[in-house]
Amino acid sequence: MRIAVFTETFLPKTDGIVTVVCLLLDHLHKRGIETVVVAPKMGIDRYNATPVIGVPGVKMPLYPELRVGPPTLSTYHEVKRFNPDIVHLIHPALVGIPGMLMAKRLDVPMLASFHLDLARISHHFGIGFMEPLVDQLTKIVFNAADHSLAPSRQVMDYMERIGIERVGLWKRGVDAERFNPSFYSDAMRYRLSDGHPDETIMLYVGRLSHEKQISHLKAVLEQVPGTRLALVGDGPAREDLQAHFAGTKTNFVGYLKGEQLSQAYASADMFVFPSAMETFGLVVVEAMA
């Protein structure tokens, strides 16, 4: 079997969607299923055994670290040569919607998975009046697929409420061998606490962007003496957050991957995640493990 995966974001970018896509590719590879990824061109031409078809694009206003644009005719020819049996669209938009047209042209069944709560995000950026339009467009796009997948029952209910048909549940989990308390590290605790490992460490892992509502954590720091905040990740709001948290016990750690990320989860005292716009929140489950 051959599966073509169309995604709006991929490596080297780090976020929940990229993590899910990589885990999906790993799982399919173990089952002997061939895959190809169509994603924004970011200098990556292969992920393990999976070739990556890069799509040129421009910077997005809300995601300046990402370049997105529609696939070209050459993209179509590469996908056609791959000859997929299924096309999986990761929340289709600028990359995925043309991917749907390619799948229709090639007469290949389509699977679309839901990853972004665009309606709630529109509220955050002060354009909540567009929510009905966002819901209508989401309904049209996902109903164009043969089947759709939701990451949780709550999202599944929302999808069905706005009129999306043929919705199934794509349950998520984490690798308990990779995320567990055995990864505790004194050295990582020292790093997270900026050299004060005896104090209580609050850990945030994720994108540093305004919609994640990280700024709300300042009130917690001010009300709980002897507490430090470690922010693992990066993003467009980093400079604003550095100014906001100036004078507090906040450490901007940057990106952590692999064993270092496992150590960070295991070495902090508590995990905090103030975002209210997640469709699943994979980092929360990783922290719970």
C-alpha cells in the first residue's frame, strides 16, 4: 500500500502536528506501507524512509517561521509517479486543498484529519465574526473527503455539529518508553531552573505564540513564592514574552528534542499549559506519562 500525506507544516518546524505526522509515518513504515509527504519546502527532502516533496511558499502572518503555498503542476506529477492508494490530508488548507484536487484527478480515496480549531483561533485574534464562515468552509472541505478523523470526542461532536459527515475518532497516545519518570536528570533540573534546582519548577512545552496564553502564567509566578517557570520551545511571541516576564524567575530554554525533552518532563515539578485552543494537546499527554 502507498499513502501520500499532505500537511501544512513539517520538519524542521517543531509543533504538535509535526509530531503526529512523524509518529504516523513511523507507524506506517513499521507496517510496510510506503509513504510520501507533500509539505512546505523547508530544506527537508526525506524523513527516514519517506521522501518529502517540498512546496515553495511565502511567510504566513501568524506563523512567520512557516512558508506555505499551493502545490504546483510538478508536485502533481511527482504524486502521480508515486501512485498512491490513499491520500491523507492533515487539516487541508493551502497545501491540502490542492491535494484534494489531485486525489480527485487520480481517483484516489481521501482521508482528512482535524488538527486546528480555526473558529476559536479567530475569536482570539478579534475576528470572531468570521466563525460562521470558518465553520462553513471547514464543513465544505472536510465533506469533500471520503472520511474524516477527529482527535477527540469533543472535536468529533463539533465536527458533526457543523455538518461534517463520515467522522471517525483517531485516538492518540504517547510512547511510554520515551516519556516516563525514569528520565529524571539532576543536570536537566539544574538547566530548567537556571541554576536553582531546589526551587519548584513549572514547565511549559510548546510554541511560544500569543494564542497559547502563556502570559497568564506570570500571575502564578507572582502568587507562589519560590517557583520558577521553564519555557521549552520557541515562536513568534518570544520577544514579547521575554519583555512580559522580565524580572520574574522565567527561563527561556528553547527547543528540546529526543532524550532531552523526556528529561525535561521527568525533571520538573509540575506541567502547565494555559492554551484553551487545542484540539488535543499532545504535550499534555506526554507530560502525564
